[in-house]
Amino acid sequence: MTIPQSLAGAIARARSVAVLTGAGVSAESGVPTFRDAQTGLWAQFDPQKLATPDAFRRNPKLVWDWYAWRRKLVAKAEPNAGHRALAVLEGRVSDFALITQNVDGLHRRAGSRNVVELHGNIGRVKCSRENTIVEHWTEVGDEVPRCAGCGALLRPDVVWFEETLPPDALQAAEDAARRCQILLVVGTSAEVYPAAALPAYAKSAGATIVEINPNPTPLSDAADYVLRAPAGAVLPALVAAAWPV
Ligand code: BJW
């Protein structure tokens, strides 16, 4: 993978770098993306029946089981070379923020520390009425487990369509986007808002935008650099080009 010299130099000199990741960064760990034709989750499952508050109201068991299946899949997955390269990058840049739309926790498992999770984390469960995080739950028979405090159904601590994002996470992401000199946008279709608005905030504030994605997205035309290859190949090459040994 050849990295443009001008980009490698800009990364090496940057004091402030932000990264926005999406499902594509975990694809090489075996975690399915959402919108890729054939392999994406939405090619097999209807988001309206699974990832909306209304879907949970209508059929909580279907939604609970789908997330239980995905939680198991994620638990078996390992961080890949792309996740690890981002953890290395964090150690080289004084002001670094990793903003992720992913709920799989693989960035933290790869060693990243300043991770902003915009869409929650599939490993956590919360009360659907009080929103309190529930650490331990037991599944009895075919029922969706209930909150020990109020008796409401438990649900995954992820952000569904039509739900607002955690305000602190969104604020931190917007601040990082407006502050950074370089924004890497990795493995996202850039279709889901408000995350998809972050590159525009960064660009308006003067940042260089770098898209890393094998396929075009609505962001591609506005990006200053477009690296059309998998994140697991590009990110280690980017770090190696910026800090050659
Ligand atoms: C690789 C690769 C490799 C493959 N290397 N790359 C019109 C305008 C603005 C907003 C809206 C609008 N109409 C509706 C809305 C609101 C809606 C929205 O944006 N909808 C759009 C679809 C239009 N947004 C919301 O509802 C959000 N809330 C909100 O806006 O609140 C205010 C509000 C309230 C009430 C009403 C309206 C607004 C919430 C969004 C929550 C998204 N939740 C999900 C599910 C999370 C839980 C779970 O995991 O189940 O988040 S949906 C799903 O999409 C998931 C992802 O985080 C998110 C983004 O997907 P991502 O990561 O980009 O994945 P893909 O699959 O799309 O793309 C993968 C990419 O990787 C591809 O490009 C590949 O090419 C690439 N790739 N292999 C690098 N190896």
C-alpha cells in the first residue's frame, strides 16, 4: 500500500488528529458491516424490525435475540491490524481522539484509550424505562430479562434510529472534529447522522480529510485524500510511512 509522502509528512507533523470509524474497520475481524451488499447485516435483516424503538416495542424478544447473537459474534472477534495501528497512532500524537460508531468495543481491546462511542456498546445492557446500566442479568426461559429495580424490560445499550446520541459523546466528537488538523474517516458509509456531519465540521474548521474505504461514499468528493483499500492494510502503512524506522 503506497501512502502519499505529503500525507505521511502531514500526519507526522500534526499536533491534533481525530479519527471517525465505522463498521468497515471491524470487517477484517469478522464483524459484519451494515450496508455492504451481500455481506452487510441489512442485506439479511430489516433495520425497521430490529434497530428502532418501535421494533423493540412490537417484538422485544426478536430484537433481544438478534443482539444476543451479535454480542456472541463480537465476543469471539479479535482486534485487527487496523485497530492496532490506531492505538499506535494515539501514542504518537499529542491531541488524539478516536470517535467510533461501532458498538463492538474492539478499539479499546486493541489498546486505544481516548475512545468516544457514539452509538453505545453492545456489551452493555440497560433498563428500557430508567436507562440505568445493568451489569448482571439472567435469562430465564424464553423471556426477555427485566430490570430488578422497576420490572421494565432490559435492552442493549446501543443507539437505535430515531434515538438521540449520548450528549457527552456527541459533544466530545464535535469538539474533536472542530479542533483537529487531520481527520481520518475509516470504514464508514457516511450515511448515518449526526456522525456523518462530523467530516463537514472538520473541513469547515480547516482540517485535512482523509477517507480510508475500498468503496466510494457521499464523503469521497470532499476528501483531500482517498485511500481505496481495506483499513487493515492502509492504517499500518500510514503509521509506518509517517514514522519510518
Ligand atoms: C471497509 C472495509 C474495510 C468494508 N476497510 N472499510 C435525514 C438527514 C439527517 C438525519 C436523518 C435523516 N433521516 C433520518 C435521519 C436520522 C437518522 C439517520 O441518519 N438516518 C440515515 C440513514 C438517513 N439518524 C438517527 O436516527 C440517529 N439519531 C438522531 O438523529 O437523533 C435525532 C433524531 C431523533 C428523532 C428523529 C430524527 C432524528 C441515530 C442513529 C443511530 C444509528 N444506529 C445504528 C445501529 C447501532 C446499534 C447496532 O449496532 O445495532 O448504528 S444503524 C448502523 O449505521 C450503526 C452504525 O454505527 C451506523 C453507521 O454505519 P457504518 O458504520 O457507516 O457501516 P456501513 O455498513 O454503513 O458502512 C461500512 C463501510 O465500510 C462501507 O462504506 C464499506 O465500503 C466499508 N468497508 N470493508 C475499510 N476492510
